[in-house]
Amino acid sequence: MSLTAFTSPLWFLLLVVVAALVIGYVWMQRRRRRQVLRFANLAMLERVAPKRQGWYRHLPVALLLGALVLLTLALAGPTAEQKVPRNRATVMLVIDVSLSMRATDIEPTRIAAAQREAKRFAHDLTPGVNLGLVSFAGSATVLVSPTTERASVMRAIDNLKLAEATGTGEAIFAALSSIEAFGAVVPDVQGPPPARIVLLTDGKQTVPTPDGDDSRGGFTAARAAAAAKVPISAISFGTAYGQVDINGERQPVPADDDSIRRIADLSGGQFYNAASAGQLSDVVSTLGEQIGYETKRADASKPWLIAGTLAAIVAAAGALAIGQRLP
């Protein structure tokens, strides 16, 4: 166990007592040996004295001293960092449904892979986290407001439909509005719960303009997310060789990592790249761990208390078995 701190370190002063007991035991053993050697007739002593026991006669004392050390550690209040499920958080899952998501560079298609992994993310997310869903193409739609009920989110993911254009900024603004509205409707005495946007997209925005710094653009929305303290975990999935058939013509739809990375950076979030279904699965698993759990410092004294108690019991049993009195 990796200990991080102790809540009551003054209890370590008891180790001075343990050290004194060790010194006292060693001194008593030497004193007893000197008294034995005073006998003039050693041959007679060997006949009347019991046979000398081996090293194991010291085991009960060693175990008892070890038990005292372990119990002292328990009293000092050790703490350790432990991963615990979040019981208050809001996550908006934002999925790109533009026509470029029909590309087959991620099998079977980008949209099918996104749907599969989004459903797994929703299913595996810890129960205390409120999850909402936004889909976007030329416009953004809040399909599910934040809720702990996962079935509605997964049904909405199954029913996603593709459409023209890509309005990344509008999608982020819609997610931010949903988070704000949820916080207003469901007040929390501890303040607004921590929130995050998970953005799954494959390309650069096209509306209202290709410029991310437009007043409704992706970069502007990312800055608004940073101001609201809502980081964006942006996943760019697809390859540079993706193509789709639009009106009978093959058109290239390469993944635009640069703009998606900048959105993540401007919001204070993280950027992830997935060029295959396997990579997308790994990214989603990582996000599930990061979002669904948090690390807290918790009491870690129980293992030391159990170990100390067991050592004391074994020491007592050993002393009785060997025929020695406990010190």
C-alpha cells in the first residue's frame, strides 16, 4: 500500500517504547546468561537444567514487538490515495453527425464506431454522473438533458441521423447552455457540480463560417467553456484518407486534428486522436476512468490494525506453545 500521509504522527513516539523493550529484552537475555555461567559445576547444570531451546524461543517476543510497531502505525492514522466513483458531476456527450461521418476509414463507418463507443461510454459511466447528449451537423440539438438514466441516452445514440455541414461551435454552446440550465434546475448545496464536455468529431467546422474565431465558432465556444470552467475532452477520429460519396462523387474528408486540438487546448481540456476503431475504444475507456472516478485521500489504517492484531495473537499462541511467559 502506498501511504501519502499520517493524520496523527505523534503516535510514532510509541516506537521509542518499542525500542526500549527491545533493548530491555536483549539486556535480560545477557544478564540471564551471565547468571548461568556463575555455576561452578557446568556438567551438573547440564544434567539438571532443561535442554536449551533454539532460536525459535525468541519468536513470540519478536512477533509481539512487531505487533506493537504495526499497531503504532495504525494509531498514527495512515492515509492513502484511493480511486472512488464520482457521485456528483455533469457530462455532455457531443457527437458529430455531419455527412463526413459516413467515411469507412474507421470500420464499419465513422458514425457506427462513434455510436458503439458512445453507448459503451454511457453504459460504463459511474451511476452518480449526470450524462446528456448533443448531436450536431449544420445545427446542434440537445437530444437528452443531463440525467443519471442511461437508457434514454443510449436510445438517442441509436437514433442519430446524418445531415449536412458541421457547426462545432454551436454544438459546444448548446452543451454549455444545457449544463447551465441543469445546474439552475437542480441546485446543489455544495455549488454547481463539476462539468465536462466530451466532443467526438472528425472534421473542421463549416458553419456559420470555416473560421473558428467567428462569434459562434468552435474556438470562441472553447473560450466560453474555459470561462465556465467546463473543459472539453475532444476526440478526433478518422484518418487523412477518409472519403465519402456525396451526390455520386467521391470527396475527401480528412480528420482535422489541428482545429480539434486547439478547441481542447483553449478550453483547458485534453485532445485525443483515434485513427482506428481500436484506438477509439481505448480513448473512450481512458475517458471513462478519468471522468467517472476521482482520487481521494482516505483512511488506510485497517490493514495495519488487522496485521498488528494477528501478530499479537500469533505471539500469544507461540508463547503458550513454547512454554514461555509473555514479556
